[in-house]
Amino acid sequence: MPTIGTHRGVPLHAYQSAARIQVVKSAIDAVYEIGDAVALAAYAADPAHPPEARLFAAARCEATWQLAAESRAVRPIVNLALVRASVAGLGTRQWMSPSHYGSDLDPTGRLVKREQPIPAEDFG
């Protein structure tokens, strides 16, 4: 997926307006404040959230689970396979939706429509 910079170390996807980038940055800030792995998993699974923030939530959820496992603490009650599946395709050009912010693998009911579709020639 082409990027245009980062926010808090999270890559910002291309093909977005400046106003949309601000929405994405705010969403990343919100994810940064979430400390509960179950809440992070739920955030990652919600296609209404920006893809970058969902990927960040999934990564934080997995890291929280891994840290608990390494320290032999009680692991959060999340299904890591499901978390990974909920963000599958979000960071790839192959699966990105040309008309919505998300992937073609996401359920379309809650996806946010792009201001302008990505031109077909930008996929090849």
C-alpha cells in the first residue's frame, strides 16, 4: 500500500484528502489510548474505523497478548486469528477498495465511502 507519511509511527495510506488524514490521525490517537486487548480487537474488527487505525489496534492487541504470554501472565481473551483476519487486506494494494476506506474483504455495510475513487490505473 502506498503511504504518504506516518503518525505515531503508523503509516498513513495514500489516496486521501488532507481532511481525511486528520480523521485518520485522530483515530490513531484514540487507539493509542486504548489499553485493553479486547477493546483493541473490537476496534480492529470495525470497518467504520480508518484502516490505518484498525491495523494499529490489531498490532497493539497482538503485542499485548504476546507480552502476557512471555511474562507467563494471564493472556487476554482474544482470538488472535480472528484479529488478524479482521484486518486482512487493509495494508495491501491488491485488496484495497477503490471506492471505500477499507479492503474488498471487509463487510461493506459500515465502510466509509472515499471522496474520490482510486483510479483503476493506480492498481497496476
